[in-house]
Amino acid sequence: MASFPIPIRRLRKPMTLLLAGALVMGMTGAVGAASPSGSGLIKACVMRTTKVVRLSIYASPTWCKKTEVYRAWNVKGPKGDIGPAGPAGPKGDTGITGLQGLQGIAGLTGPAGIQGPAGLKGDPGAAGATGPAGPAGAIGPAGPAGAVGTAGPAGAIGPAGPEGPAGPAGAASTVAGPEGPAGPAGPEGPAGAASTVAGPAGPAGPEGPAGAASTVAGPEGPVGPAGPAGPTGNTGAAGPAGGINGVTRATGTTSGYAGNENVGATVTAIATCSTGTIVTGGGDVNGNNVRHYAAITSSYPSSATTWTVIATIVAGTQANGNPPSLTAYALCAS
């Protein structure tokens, strides 16, 4: 690393911040230096007026200067929100029909009930009607037969008597007769009530064809766990050697305000490097008071070897006397 030809003490003004911003933040270890192991924070002091940042592992509200404000940033940001749920997945195929359950066991027969008590004796019934006449008495024995007389002439045939009543039906035949022709179909009867007992499930039918692909995507599944870290890559080639051999500080011009300046008045100071190239620069306001208070409002390289600083009165009572002044500085690389 390049050495400093002249010692640079810890400045109390923005000059130190600009030097730190140019030389320290340009190195890859700047963030690590402001974030000690285990703290998880990047600490810094920020100039209230110029907003120049000064990184330090010792930065704190009490360590920073009165002209600075303490700031800290997390090395690692908070975990992001969970992504929205993905669209619904396609509908699955219909499952196979389950087997019919077994029939339950019949319950046991309950015991016979107890016989009830005998009923009360009923009242006597009414007198019955007179019964029918009894049968005629037996015919006495026949007397002795008389002698046979002579036969008389044959009489004429009388008319036919009335038809007698039908006899009782004969016994049913045990031999079925031939089946007669089928009669016409009768009208369809009303539909029966719906059964309350489901019938046994039929056998599973063949699997139907696959349905059309869904046009709505299913919900996105949760993010899977992070995969294992990959192998360490090969070490890259060494970079070219730096071109800075040394840095010197150049003190530039000092410009003062008049004693009766008002808010908004500006002064300009410049610092010039005689050789080499300007790395960075800045300025320092001296003599601020309640009458006139100035702050650096612009600091920039105005050429390859010149750094320009502008200060503006931003507050004060505007009373006459005690004006502040502005001095420019530059860091020259050779």
C-alpha cells in the first residue's frame, strides 16, 4: 500500500471525511472494517451539512462529532415476504369404487312379556229364542203286503222338471294346462317410492379417458430448501499493480466573508496540485457564529489539477462583525 509523505493527523473538519471516502471506501475491506465480527452492522458518522460519510467500527452516537450524526446499516437485509400462492393444479383422476361392507349380525330375540291378570266376570246374557220343532217320530212298521192287482194302462209322459242346481266344484287339477297366448301390455304403473337403503355397489367400471388439461394453473408450492453450496471456484488471476506511488495534501486559498453578509452569500476557495493527479479534495469553514453561519454547499474537481469548494451563509442574526472563512484542500496523487 502507498505511504503518505507527510503525516495526516485526524482532522476535525470535512477534510477527513473526503479522505476516508476516497482512500478507505475504495478498498474492498471498507465494509468489513466498519462491521466487526458478530455485530451485523455497518457503522458510520455522517456530516450534518455536507452529508459526507465516515466509516468506523467505533462509530456511535457519543463517538461521532457534534457536527456529525451517527448512522448504522444492517450488513444483511431482513428476510423477504413469502411469495403469493401459485394457481391450482389439474384435477386428479377419479378413484376406484370401494368394496361393499359386510352385513351386520342379527340382534338377539327379546324375552316374552309377563301375562296380564284375568278380566272381571261378565253380566248374564239375555234369554235365548225358542228353539225349532223337534224331528217327526219314526214310521211304524209296514203292514203286510196286499195282493197284486192287475196292471192299468200306461199314462202319458209328463213335462220335464226344472233344471237342478249346479253341483259343487271339482278338485283342482294337479296338471297345468297349456299356456295361453300373451295378452296386451297393461298401462305403466306409477313410479315406486325411492329406496332408503342403498343397493350393493356394482363392480368398478373401466377407467375413463383422461380429461382435458386445466386452463387454470394450480397454487404454487412452497419454496424448497436451499441446495448445498457449490464447490469453491478457482482463484482468479492477479490484477494489475496500482498506479499510485504516494499522496500529498495541498492547502489551497482561504476566502473570507465581509462582516455584513446576509443569508445566501457565497465565497469560493481552490486548491491546486503542482504535479500528479487530484484524487479528491474538500474544504473547511472556520469562524462560524450566531451572527454568520456558513456551510459547504459545493465541492468538485474544476480541472485535472484543481479542486474547487463553495460555502454559503445559511443562518445567523446578520449582525455586523465576526465573519467566517473558507479554506480549500486537495489530495494529490503521484
